[in-house]
Amino acid sequence: MDVFSALSDPTRRELIRSLADGPATATQLSRQFPISRQAITKHLAALDEAGLVDRNASGREIRYSLRTERLGEVSLWVAEVGASWDQRLSKLRDQLS
């Protein structure tokens, strides 16, 4: 799954915010949301596929942790696109003045 597709879902964005506090299991995360643990697991699978979280198994327990380097890449891309648009809008403003 593409990173932006994964981030387009509000529940997944909230899961990322929760995982920013530290690793957690799907059960722990499901306590914070009005949806089932199975739904949380599906959202976590999408985040894992996009490379935004890591899965670490310890016995039967799977702990999910945030992959901050992937978010850094997204942040950098967004900043570059934003700067490009700032330049375009500045040129447009100059032409309209």
C-alpha cells in the first residue's frame, strides 16, 4: 500500500499518533478506539504494508512500533511540494500585481 493511501484514513492517522507514544499491541490500541480489535489489526496491517510500522513478535504477542524514518521521508516530500507551490503562488501574485 502506498504511504499516502495508508495516511488517508483518519483511524490510521490516529494509530500513528498513538504509536508515537511507544510500541503497543493491537489489543492495547483497540481500547482507544470505538472499533474492534480485528479492525485495528487490519488498519495496522495496512500501515505495515506501507512501511509505517514494524511488527515485533514476542511469543503470541505482537507489538507494533512506529517507523519514524518513513514519516520523515513523507514530511520531506510534503515540505518540498509546499515550497514549490509557495514559489508558484509568489510568481502568480507578482504577475497579477
